[in-house]
Amino acid sequence: MRRYIGKRLLDGVITMWVVTLLVFLMLRITGNPIDILSPPDFTHADRERLKKVYGLDKPMWEQYLLFTKSIFTGDFGQSLAFDNRDAFAMFFSRVPATLQLTGAALLFALTLGVMIGVISAARPDSLVDRVGKVLAISGQSMPAFWLGLLFILLFSVHLGWLPSVGGIDRIGYQGLIMPAVSLGWYLVAANMRIVRSSMLEVLDSDYIMMVRAKGMPRRVVIWKHALRNAAIPVITLFFVSLAHLLSGAVITETIFAWPGVGRLLVEAIFGRDYATVQVAVFFVSAGIVTVNILVDLIYAWLDPRVRIA
Amino acid sequence: MRAQQSAVHLLILFILLAALTAISGGGANGATPTQPPVAATPAAPASVEKLTVAVDAWGFGELNPVQNRGSTFLRDYYLSLLLERDETGAIVPMLVTEWKGGPEGWSLTLNPDARWQDGSPVTAEDLRFTFEAGAGDHTNPKFQSYPQFKGVWAASRIREMVDEVQVIDPHRGFIKTTRPDPLFLWAFSGIGFHIFYTGPKDYLLKVGHDGYLANPLGNGPYKVKEFKPQDRIVFERWEDFWGNYPYYKKPQARVMEIILNTDDAARFALLKSRQADVVVNIPYITAKNIPRERGKGPLWLQVLPATGNQFIGFIPLMAAQEGTATEADLKSPFRDIRVREALELAIDRKAISEVAHAGFTTPTGSIYFSKAIGWRPEVGERISPYDPARAKQLLKEAGYPHGFEAHIPYTVFSNSPGIKEWLDAVAVYWADIGVRTTYAYHPPGDFGPRARKPAREWRPLQFQTMGRQEHAAITVDAFFRENCTSGACFYTPKSNKLALQLLETFDEAEMLRLLAEVEDEILKDRLVLPTYNAATVIGYTDRVLSHPFPPGAAHWMQLYRMTLRD
């Protein structure tokens, strides 16, 4: 097991290194920030001066060495697009909003997906099954931005029930409802399908028949005995979705002006804000790699065949 | 079972249709449950609690007046410009009450009442410090160095234009220019660009850049209460604000929040749901049914006709003049003036403005922005007729009876909607005369460097803005002379000579004459094809009673002049 853990950690480090190298190169290949954001009447001398001021006139290898050093020292430099603020602080100031949105979206997706999945499996072809499936699949069929705009139109413009701009610090917890639902709805279908297929399999198993034969009430059979065993793939999906959403729900954050990591990252990329992009990609990648390693380790712990393979 | 399935499907379909019908009902002007009935214009109270503004962009959200990479209108609210333009367009005092220019430089007298938000006076020392610290890493022995600040984005311009800043007394300074510079105030005072804001010397030296970001100190009507870069900013009224001009005084709203939301639909929804009082940059197609005056519906709008004069530039001509022409350039059809004339005649510019732009833009025949000093109505309003038959004839005469292929790279700066629609229409018009046109979007930062000398990569055509210049001489300096400041220069030897004379002329009449001559020369050779003056639509709820701004308020729109009802 130790060897397996060591191997997965090494894989993770290599992945991180490749990601950071790619980001470093791609940012610089697509242009430097001074050229990107300078207005039409910005003089050539102004551009050259600013390149020098921000160290962008240095050779690329020297810039890469500085960046690599920053990973070890924790000093990721100053943001170019955001007032020379500390890039590390800028990134982490946006993390809570992303965690709030991601958490709420996953909670919504999990709750609704599991409920519909269980009911669908327990009562296949019933009215609830059909309506649930349509709802779930409609979420998967509609892009999050479209769903978000429909929600805004209905709940903000026409009904005036919910605010549609800003994070929790501006509009309170009710501001989470629309972005979280429009972001999480996509995952409802995935959760629902996994739960439904797992439940159908489990409900057909011998031990469930045994429990039923003993006269256990139907709801206890379904919600306690069957769901517990059918939930393992859902937990896997939860972690994968979490990792995916951590990188930022860019479009949802844009529509709802949610002050999260995704929006920051997009703004930073458009501004070729090397420091902020690099720190954001580094920590988001680290988060995703860590989650993946944890999932692998849990699998290996649960099933020894995995680590032998 | 089948009947049950059908019933379920029908029910779901009905629910979806009902929801869609409900939410799509009512146009931009339609009343909704959240919108109160329209009332007669009430009197504005002396103070209201909050003004919320949603914008699509605010430029570089950088607060420090002596260290920044670009312009942002956010500084207009906690810092003061030197001069301003009132709603008639006249140049009026702000921090500076008297100004006088000459071949040696400019004398400026500061308002003795002007104060920083800590109560200390704004002095000529602050002015000198701002120029010197803003110049960044300079070599001027007459400048004090402030290496702790990286300078402002116009540092090179300061170093090129300013020889020395002399403090005559606490409220009077003299800016000695490196050469006779009639455009100095247009560049630095705030009446042209918004690039220069005086910074508090003592405070900045005490707290440094990071300290300033944590607690910005200004001299404008608002204090910065909260700022999240590229997200939102909250201003709180400075109750002891010194400004007592009719156009620059303590604002009515105690709190002003500006929210950045780049999505057009979501931003407009903020206005319709009354979460924002003002929304900047509403797409033309969305705005076309909103009344242009208050009192005719729950929403109203104003048009800011100042977001750039758009033009098509013919690059092979300039490449040949600069000695960088390729073989393709030398064979390019665009080198023939008949072709360039044909392309102009093939476009119905009035129809594009009326239909594709819903009447919000104005077709132009001028290379200058329509509200700029130096713009001539007889040129600007002289739009070539739409004459595809004549255009075809010209192409035939030029040796292109079956047309040719053209490609137009373009970009879109913020507050410039409608460019894609314009190009869509032009491609159709040019197809009618056999010119098969494609076009491709490039982000501004990608477009700009590749459009400029020495790259001049976009050939044979490029579609771009001349910016939002309130004085036509700035346009000439930026675009219509050799070594122009933008790098995307279009000129002839004659226009270049005229431009150089123009840029040293203090005499206003002579300046206007030279501006006219430069324009005639550029248009005579059809070096560029002027298309239209862009415009930004600003939408308001009926809570906003008035929002006066200068007719050519090119750079920003003085939100502190707005009045609201409770």
C-alpha cells in the first residue's frame, strides 16, 4: 500500500509540473499582457517601458525559473491585471465564494438526483419516474447559461423573488439559489442515472430479497438497505464533480456576477495576468490532483485488486 | 399505459410552454409585477440612500493614481480631474481654476478649497509629485525619483512631453513642456483622456502602494468603501466634499455601488428587475423599444454618442509608402482608388445604422468623431450615396469585373456594440458587387499590436476604431501622421506635414484650418473609409430623474451628476 501511495503521489507531482509548464508556455505564446490590454492610442514607448517594469522583457527561461522558485517560496508575485495586488491573496479571496457555489450545487444535484434515482428504481415506469427523468434530462440538455438566464427572467425580472447579482456577502444566502440550481441541475441527471441503475441492480440481489422475505417495510428496504449499497458510485461521482467544479463554474459565475475563482481566472486570462493565472491554475490543479489521488487511495483501500494491478 | 404516458408528456409540454410564454411576455418596455406604475416626475430629494450601476467594463480597475497600467473611470469618483466639460461641452474648472498655455508650457492655478479626504489641502506639490512619480523609471535630472512606484501607463507620454514641473506657490504650478504643446491639457487634464489624476504626495509616501490600495485617499466626491477587483466597488459619499460647482458638488446618492457584469442579457435583467438603477451598454436590438425620455415607461435610456469613430483602413497603400509592401500588397486591388470608391458606394451606410443598429449609430463621412473639436458637419454628414451599379462599373474599369476576395480582421473594445452587425451587412453589400468578404474577430490586445507598425499584419483591410477623441487634433496625432502614437498610421507626405504644423499650433483658428486640410487630404486619397460613429446606450429605471453629461462625454459619464427619487 505504501508503494502504491508513493507511486500515486509521484504521478500527482509530475501531473502538476506538466500543467504548470503548459500554462506558463501557453500564456506567453498567446501574447504579453501589455500588448493585450493597451488601448489603441498607447504609444510603443509606453508598452516597452511597462514590459521592462513588469519583467516581461526577460528571457522566457528566466521567467520560468522565477515562477518555479515562487512555487517553493510561496511568493507568486503581483497580479498584473488587478492593481499589483498579491496574486496569492487575490486567488484565495475568491475561494470561499467558489466553495459556497460548488457546495450548494453539489448538494442540490445529489439530493435531487438520489431522490429521483431511488424513486425511479423503486417504481419504474410510474408517473414520478417519468416526470423525474424528464426533469433530470432537461437539466442535462440545457446549457447552464441558458438555464441561468431563464431563472433570472422568471424569478428576478417577472416574479421579483430572487436577486441575480453578487455573492453571499452582497445578497445573502438567497443569492445562492439560482446559480446553484442552474449549475447543479446538469449533474442531477448523472446522479439520477447512476443511482437508478445501481438501485435496480441492488434491488434484484439476493440479500434484498432476503430482507423483504423477512417482512421489512418497503421504505426501510429501499432507503436503508438498498441505497447504502447503491451509493458507492455516487460518492465517486461526487468527488469527480467536486474536482470539476473547483476549477470554477465560469459561465454561471459570469451570468450571476458571482465573485468566484472561475470569473477571476477568466478575467486574468483575458488580461494575460500571468501571476494570477499561474497561482490559480497551480492551486486548482493541486486540488483536482489531490481529490483524484484520494479517490484512488480509497479504491485501493476498498479493493486490494486495484493496488496490485 | 400508453394513454398515461401521453398524458404525462402533454402535461410536461404544457408546463414548459406556459413557463416560456410567461417569461417571454412583455418587451423591453413591458410592465412587470415588480415594476411600479409610471409616476409624474417628482422633485429630487437632497439625498438618497443608494445608487446601483451595472456596467460591462470599467477599464483597468487600478486605484493608485501614480502606479497603474491603464485608464479606469472608477477613479472619477474618488479623485478629481484637473478640468472637466459641462453638459454644454464647455471646458470648466475642477481642481484647476485657471489655466494658460504658451510655447514654454502651461500655468495652472489650483482651487484653494480643494482638499484631500483627510482634510489636508491639494497643493502644487501634489501635482509635481504626481507627474514625477507617474513618470516611473525616468532619467530626467529635473525630476525627483520615486522608485517605490512603478509609474502610470502614460509615463512615456509624461517623459516625452514634460520637461519640468515648477511649484510657484502652494496653489500655482508651471508645467514646462519639452516643445510647444497645444494638446497638453487634452492629454492630461481630463477633458480628453482620463489618464491623469493628482495623487496625495504625503499620504502615498507614507503608506506606499499597498497601503494606498488598502485605504485609498482621494479628493473626489466619494470615498472608496469596498473594492473587489473586476467584481464590484462601493463608494460612500464624502460629506465634506469641497466641490461647489453646479456640475461638480456633493452627489445626491449617499452610497454608489458599481457592479461589473459582462453578460448583456444578465445585465439588462438587472435593470428590468430594478436591482440596478442604471445599466451601461445595452445592445441596440434590446434597447430599440425603450423610450429615450423619462416618463414614458418604467425604463428609459440615453445615448452616449461617443464611443469611437469606426473606419476601414487600406493597409497595402501604407505598406507601400513605408517600404514594407509584399508582392501581394503591390498586386492588391485596394491600391486602386476606383476600387476603394466602389467599396464605399456599395454600402448603404444609412440603412445599416437605421436597421442593424436600430438608429443608435450615425453614419459618417468624417475621419473625426462627430462631437470633437475640428469636426465639420458638411464633411461628417456628407455620406456617399448607395450606388451599387456605379460601384460595379468602377470595379469593371479597375479590371475586376468579377470582383475578388477580401478579409477584414476586427476587434471590439468595450462600449462599442454593433460591430459584428455592421460587418454582416457590409459582407452582403459587397457580395452584390462581387467582392466576397470574410471577417474575423480578434481580442483587442491581439488586434492592436498586429495592426500597428511595424507588424501591419492585417492586410489588406482592417476595421477599427479611432477611439473617443474629443479633439480632432488628438485623432490626427494618434492616427494620421507618420510615427503616430497609436502605431496604426495612415498618412500622405502632405498630410504628415500638415499634421506636424497642427501639433505645434496654439492659435485655435489656425488649428481648425489645419485639421480641415489634414482631413481633406486623407479623404481625397481614400486612405481610410469612415463608416459610423459608435454609441453606447445607457438604460435607467424611472427612479433616475436626470443624468446630464457632456454631448461628447467620450471617456465617462459623470455619475455624480445624476438625480434620483427616493
